[in-house]
Amino acid sequence: MNARDIILGSGPSGVAAAKALTARGRDVLVLDAGLEMDASAKALRDRMGAAEPDAWSDEDREAIGAVRRSEKSDSIQPFGSDFLFRLPEEMAEYGDPQSVHALRPSFAKGGLSNGWGASVLPYHERDFDGWPITLDDLRPHYQAIAQMIGMSGQKDGLASLYSGIGMDDAQPLPASRQARELLARMDRKKQALGQLGVHYGASRQAIAPGCRACAMCLYGCPYRLIFNAGYEIERMAADDILRYQGSAIATGFSEHATGVTVHSNQGEFQAERLFVATGVLPTARLVLSSLGLDAHEVTILDSQHFYLPMLHSWSAGDPAVEPRHTLAQAFWEINDPAVEDHVVHAQLYTYNDTYAPDMRQRFGPFAGIAKPLIEAMSRRLIVAQPFLHSDVSPAIGARLDGGKLAYRRIDNDRTAAAMDRVKNRLAQVARMAGMLPLTPLMRPGSLGSSFHCGGSFPMRDTPGTGETDMLGRPAGLKHTHIVDASIFPTVPAPTITFSVMANAHRIASAA
Ligand SMILES: Cc1cc2nc3c(=O)[nH]c(=O)nc-3n(C[C@H](O)[C@H](O)[C@H](O)COP(=O)(O)OP(=O)(O)OC[C@H]3O[C@@H](n4cnc5c(N)ncnc54)[C@H](O)[C@@H]3O)c2cc1C
Ligand code: SF4
């Protein structure tokens, strides 16, 4: 099958590229590994999505939460299905036997957006330091993507810091009482917080209007309101806007005078242009092997994150029973060069049903005796998850070894001090807001576990080997564009996917 444009992958970057190309009237074919949720999980989702939460059966409630989400990637099983990180037979060697990092590829239809946290922020002006493009280049594409993903949130203290997106049309989400009280307390200290370079506000989420406040977000949204690139691709294919071919695994590509040939488990495909949107690890393998860069090591940049638990002093009733969503409730941004050269982004989570089991695990053999204490503490817990810029984070070295990727850890001697400064500033903010920061319990995320990773084929004004131009074309190629996070020159702290999608949309609009 041939097409004028082929996109590899149906995740957020693929769908953003598809949106821009089809708007230009291009003939688009999406080739995708495209694993799907098991039939029983789909049936569970559809049954729950067809009723209001108070009409859900106890069996369905139990089934959706059967696999409790933890820090382990394989615990993310939307509606109880493990399809998000399942490996197709052809890709069986992606599991990381050396345990160097926690980043995982997804071969699902919709990619990682089947299990993501849906937090969205544009990058700050200074986040484009070292990039060949600026915030102004991405601004119109942020707007276009915001319309597709359903931006929830409100215009508040974050608007002045992140001018990349207007929030005039955004709908607020049903925030928890804990979050409302937290933000109200911060409002009363606004001036002092401003002097510390702290901006704060309600979280911004890629959630379409109509949230039922059913608190199931961590298990999958039965109403399909959390943005999922797979749903969008399915809709575009059903409306004949593009063609979609699942179970198609690309194994390589080669350019010729008039276009590109894609090699796959389903034979060869011809296109005038190719857009590679397979996610950071599969893209590294595909591009290195297709370009014959056998000896080249790519550096996959990471955004170091950590967890800081805090206990609030105020009473907010029983947070377990109130209607709310369970994704990030608030964002704190630290814009102070004394803490970090770049803006630090933190996501705040209030009560969810993973807190008590997580604490029980930590109490080990004493969990039984400590049960009342654990239950009480979990209801007063707010967890901050700050992210750092890749300049102060460790990275992953990846190169081909017998056709597969081999990894090594690249440490960064600035990470520990940066985490310390951020922890201290967050603790200061927590106390001002009436919380006790449990700093000895701070927990760093393992390498790659933020899934905010990229930078393996960075965009440069004058690209050399292993680098790309402003349109994501590897040096020397004319018809092949990488459009996922692999081409980011750095990985700034704010959420990555909104910028990945805006950049893919920019490239596909201009290519
Ligand atoms: C638990 C979790 C929480 C997250 N939370 C957030 C968040 O709150 N905010 C945020 O900004 N980001 C978040 N992320 C990151 C976000 O999910 C990714 O940035 C985003 O999905 C990347 O999109 P992508 O299209 O580049 O790649 P992917 O989503 O990985 O999609 C890759 C696509 O390529 C296909 N594919 C792969 N290899 C091949 C091949 N060889 N041939 C054909 N098809 C192939 C796959 O089937 C898939 O369709 C989170 C990620 C995880 C795992
Ligand atoms: S609370 Fe979460 S899962 Fe429930 S409707 Fe809202 S977004 Fe969907």
C-alpha cells in the first residue's frame, strides 16, 4: 500500500502529525504496531461508560481497580489489561535485562497515552535555550493541539509564567477539597510566595468536558474523557480522514530520489514523506539501524523527578468519599535562579486509593498494628512530584548491539545538589501553606521513570551525524522527519507531551 505520507505510530506525536497533514489535504497512512486492550477490559470500560457512577456494580468497581497502580511501570493496566507495555513477538528483546533504566516502549494503539497522567503545560520561554526554535514558533501549534486534547483547568497564577497557551476556554475540573483548601491557603500568602519565585495554580489536564468526578482516573476513564491518541486516530480513520493499519511493525526505512521505502513485517510501503513517531526507544533503534549508525551512541535525556510527601494540618473531611478526579490537582512552579537555572515544575496529588497500600508496604511487618495510623495519615497526605531540567539530570546512553539496543547509565554530578535545593524550597512552601513536609521520606524516581525523556537525535541549526534539522530530518536525509521527543535538544521540567505534540504539528505543517 502506498501513500503520499506515512506516519509510524499512533501515539500523541503521531496523531499530532496526522492532524496537521490531513488539514493540508495530504493522503496519510498510519502504520502502527497498534496492540489493543483485551476484549474483557474493553467490555468493562464500555459497560461502566454507559452508566453513571452511582449505577456501577460492585463487581465492576472491583474489577477496574484490581491491579493497583504503583511506581512500577507494569502496574499500569488500564481496565485491568496489560496491553500498554506488552511486547509484540518481533520486539521481545525490548525488556531491559540490565535494569539500567525504567523507560519502556509502548506498542499499543495510542502508545503511552493509554496510561499517561494527562498533565499539560507548554514550555517556558527560557526552556528553549539551546533549541533552534523559540516559544513563538510553537505558540500556534500549542493552540491547535489544545483544541484537540480538551484542555481542563483555569486561568490563574500560572498564566503569566506560561504564556504559550491561553486558558480562556478551559473548563475547571472537579478538584478535591484538599486541593481547594491548599490553593486558598496559598492565595493568602501570595506575595511572600512570589518573592520565593513560586507560581501556583490548579493543574491543567488533557481532559475533555463532562468529568463525572468518579475518582477512577488512575485505572482508566470509563467515559474516555482523558485524552487518548488511539481514540483520536480511530475517529479519523472512521471518518475517512486517514488510513490506519495496525499490527504493522516497521523494521527499517531507506530514502531514494523521490521518497522513502518503509520495511515492515507486512512488506514494503512507499511514501513521498515519512514521519517517525514511534516513541523514544523504538525510534532510536529504527533510526540507528536504518542509517547504519552501528557505532553511534545516542544520549537519551531524562527529567529527574522525586516524591515529597507532606501532611496537611487542616481538616478536609473524609477525602476518600468525596467526588473528585485523581490525577494531579495542582501545579507549583519555582522560577528562581538561586534554586535552578530553569523553571522547576511540580505536580501535587491529593488523596487516592494507592496511598494506604503504599504506606502499608513501607510499614512492613508492623502494618497490621499501624493500620489506624496509616488510614489516618493517608487521608492527610499530599504528595509533590517535582521534575528537573535535563541539564541537571542523569541520562541513558543507548547504542546498537547485534541489532538490539544496549544501555548504560550516564550520571550527572549536578543532580544531587539540585534535588536538595528544590526539596528545601518545596518544604518552605509546604510550611507556608500549612503542611508538614516529610523530607526524610523524600524518594527519588529511578532513571527514565518520569517518561519525560528525549534528545537522542537533537534538532540543530547545522546538524551533524546523529542530529536533525529544524524539521526533524536526520543529517543527510530529505524525506524522513522524526517527530517525537527524540529530536528535543533538551528535556525541560514542565510536562513533555504537549510540547511533543505541538512540535510534531509544527513539523507536519511545514514539511
Ligand atoms: C505512567 C505515565 C504517565 C505519564 N504522564 C504524563 C503526563 O502527565 N504528562 C505528560 O506530558 N506526559 C506524560 N507521560 C509521557 C507521555 O505518555 C509520552 O510523552 C507520550 O505518550 C509520547 O508520545 P509518542 O507519540 O512520542 O510515543 P508513544 O506514546 O510511545 O507512541 C508510540 C507509538 O508508536 C508505535 N510503534 C512503536 N514502535 C513501532 C514500530 N517499530 N512500528 C510501528 N509502530 C510502532 C506504538 O504502537 C505507538 O502507537 C506519561 C507516561 C507514562 C508511562
Ligand atoms: S474522574 Fe477521571 S475517570 Fe472519572 S470521569 Fe473524570 S476524568 Fe474520567
